[in-house]
Amino acid sequence: MISEPYALFSSKRGPAGNYRIPSIITTGRGTLVACADARYFTCSDNPNRIDKAVCRSFDNGRTWENVSIAVAEEGESMQFSSAAIDPCLLYDDESDKIFMIYSHTPAGVGILNSRRGTGFDGQGRQIIVRGNKKYFLSNDGRLLDKNGTTPYTVSENGDVFENGNKIGNVKTLEGGFTEYRTSYLYICESSDDGATWSEPVCISRQVKEDYMCFIGCGPGVGIKIKHGAHKGRLVVPIYFTPRFWPLMECTACIYSDDGGKTWKRGGAAGENRKRLGLFRVGHRFIADGERTSESQIIELPDGSLKVFVRNHASCRKVAVAESRDGGESWQGYRHIDVPQCICQISAINVTDGEKEATLLLNASDPKKREHGVIRLSYDYGETFPYAAVIKEGEFVYSSMCQAKDGTICVLYEGSTKHETVDFVTLTVEDIKKNNINKQEG
């Protein structure tokens, strides 16, 4: 049976008052590593102070360590704090590394005002702005202007110093200094099952283009391709906005063929689908009903990929597309018979005895973020003969993994107040026994 929910991330277990955006994976040693946004001032998206909170279990989710902060941002108020929003975890069994990808924004910046650009100049230097003046951050922490050296330096946490005296912070707008006001895709990694994490590295220059505004990942989990021509490739779902007013969003993915050292971006899912006769919806101009954003990816038996997409179509159904080149391009964009209320979707492949199965979980009310239903498929998400209710009432974002003992582990937001991220376990057999398809049929 489905276990009683446990508030894994909450104010009682962590430093923030609100938690959102779950991500959970299983490592080669069987450790469960869970991650969520720790949101300090409200449950709102950025602008807000948002850190990356992590928690681990060594017994398939029966007990958990204390919550720790893997990525700490800066700031003491909502509008003057930086954010690390929307985690996506990926485990690489070959290197035994966990990768955490997320979107970073400086104070006051969110998806609705993120400016176009990568935030870096042609020489790869990060752009720092103060008023109308533009500076460039060198590798050794010096701030340079168009004439060369200035008296300013910047520390790793963003503090700005003038001749050794602190005068501001580029993440919080203190002293008028700020990172270029866009969003940045960052990555950090852990080689000890999530106990410690490396210093985050910005990969925007590798995967973001100058016409893009916001860029974010998943959220949820990434995958490693196990079969076919792209075996070993790491794939992480992302989305980006070519403009923020009116808001336009595009689903895509980034991928790495060298174990996470470097990354490339693939094409947008559904960018060539038709709308209104000959008019083609592209990735630079998107009609509101054609917006695609958060997604999750599974692998098909031949190494092809399938993406499940949050979208804004009036039919209020989950969209899918396939890629035969490891995420470099997508074909067959369409809607499947799974209701959605324009909210994030969770999807993974699991083992069921000798068979492989696909699980899909989302808020399946077509109008409200309610009625969390987990569905079981044996044809990789084309049909779902079994479905069970995880939670009636409010249900928002979620993430899933399969523990070493075969247990299905679910991390989810069970309320729009976002005070906790809850954890439950169940089995494939639990889904079959509690099959609402049969009950409703």
C-alpha cells in the first residue's frame, strides 16, 4: 500500500519556511538523494532567496538524514536576494557522480523580467553592471572596464571590494553592482553520494544564445542513455524563453558526451509543428497556446528518447515527442490521453520483474493543481492500463525514482501553500491493486 506521507522538507527539518520543486535519484550504492528549493521569504518563485536543500536516505526511504544546504545564495530580503531555482538531479553510474543543474538569477530577476543574453561578453567574461556602466569579471576576480583595470574585485560569493574594502555584492544589488540581469544555468556535482558538493559552475555560454531570456532545467531528473548510438550520453531537460513579454517558452534539452565536462543544447521540441494552416510555430515566436516548458525524458528500448511536456494547448493534455538522435532534434509532437492543468509532469522508467515499465505522475485535474495520479505503462507512455491516486486534493510538482529494493519513491508538493515537500513509497503492484481505471470503468 502507499505509505503515509512524510514531510521530508519543512521548516521543522530545514532553515526555510517554504519548500518547492522536488528532485530525487538513486545512486549506485542505493542511496536516495532528494533535493528541493529552500525558499526563505515566501513560497514564490524568484525574485526570492532560494537555496538548494538536500537530504539522503540509506535504507530505501525508511529513515532520512538531516536537511543540508548544497548551494547557498545571498541576500536578506525577497527583492534583494539571489536565487538557485528548480533543481534537476542526474546520476552517472560510470563516474559515480551526481550532477545538480539549476537556474541562478541575481536579485530582483525572475522569468518575467530576465533580459536577453548569456550574461557574458565575447571573451567569456561575466558582465557586471553598475548603473549605466558595464564591467567585465576576469578569472582572477578583478573587475575590468573598457579601459582595463579598476579598483574593484569580486569574491566567490559576489562581494565587491574597492581597494580591500567591501562596498557591495553583485548577487544582491548591494552598492548598485549587479550581475547582468538575466538567468544563468549552473551545474555542481557530488562524488560522495550527495554528502558534499562542488563549487557551482555556470554553463550558460555553452547552452544559451543571445536571443534567449530565461533558461531553466527540468525540473525533476535527467537521464543517462543506456542503448544505441548515443549510449553514455547525459541528457537534462531544459526550457527557455525567447522573450518575456508576452511570455514565450520552449522545451529542449542539454546533453554531454564527456561525462558532464561540457554541454550542448538540442533543438526545441515541437518547433516545426503547424498552426493555422501554413503558419509554422518556431522557437523564436510562439503563440500562447503553443507554449511548452517543463518536461521529463525517458529512454526507449533502441536508445531513442521520449519527452513528456507541460504545455498550454486548450485540450489540457500532456504532450509528447520523440528524438532519434539523443535529444539533438525532436519529432512527432502530439498530445496523449493524460489530462494536465498546465503543471509539471514527472516520468521515469522502472523495472517490473523482467519487464520495463514507465511511470507518469502529475496533477491530473484539467483545471486545478489537484488529484495527483500515478500511471503505469508498458508501451513507454502511449497507453496507461493502470493508475492510482497518490493524493486527492491539492497536488503540484513531483519527482520519482526506484530504490534498490524495487520500491517506487515519490517526492511531491501536496499543497499550494508550499510549506512542505512530502515523501511516500509504493510498489508497482500497489498501482495495479488500486487501479482507478478499473474502478472507473
